[in-house]
Amino acid sequence: MWIRHDIRQEEQEEGIVWLAREVYLQTVQSQAEIEADAPRIFLRESGIQKKLTDAVQGWMDRRAQERGYDNIASACSYIQSTDAVFQAEAEVCVAWRDRVWRYCYNVLDAVMAGQRSIPTVAELLAELDAELPLVWPEAA
């Protein structure tokens, strides 16, 4: 079965053309099973879910790096620090990371339920910037 994704129009010299990427899926599932699970198969096989996940992880890492941490995991690792400033920042980062991933899973659930379209990386990161900014604690 062929899965077509990244379908878009592009203006070229000869006019507007349609472009798409395709992935061939070899499966033992029946046609009915494929149709029932099409959104999940499409996201996995096309690489879109990984692309979005990697983009969100990178976005969180960049936010932590703005404060001098290597990445979000490093910032969260200070949760039991004996330094009050590091501990407070880690608490903020752990809570924020949890909210970000919960938001992303809610987006995935909405896509699977047909309640929204698959966001682009830019759309998802813009949503996260608007809905879930990382707000650092006041310096002690």
C-alpha cells in the first residue's frame, strides 16, 4: 500500500504543480484494519510523528539552553539540588516539560479522532509558544 504525504502545491515555470512524498507500506493487515488505523499508520510510516517529536524536543532543549543548561533533561535533573535557585528552576522545567508533552499527546489524540489536521512543525511550535511559554522563577 502506498501512503502519500507532504502533499502541497508549488508554483513552477510551467504553472502550479502538485508535489507529494510517498512511502510504501508492506503489511499483513486487512484493508479494513488499515482503514481503521490509517491516521496512526500514516503518522508512523511517513515519519511525521518522529519529525514533530524531534522538533518539540529541540524546542524544549533550546528554551533550557537560554538559561545556560545543556538541554531540558539537564535542567530537570536539578530537581533535588541543594541549591535553592537550581531546584526552583528544575521544578519549573519538570512541570513545563510535563505540560508540553501532555499538550502534544492531546494534539495526537485530536488528530487520531479526526478533530484536527496534522500540524506542521511550524504550526505546532507556534501553538506551544503561545499556549505554554517557559516562565522561569524570579531570581532569589
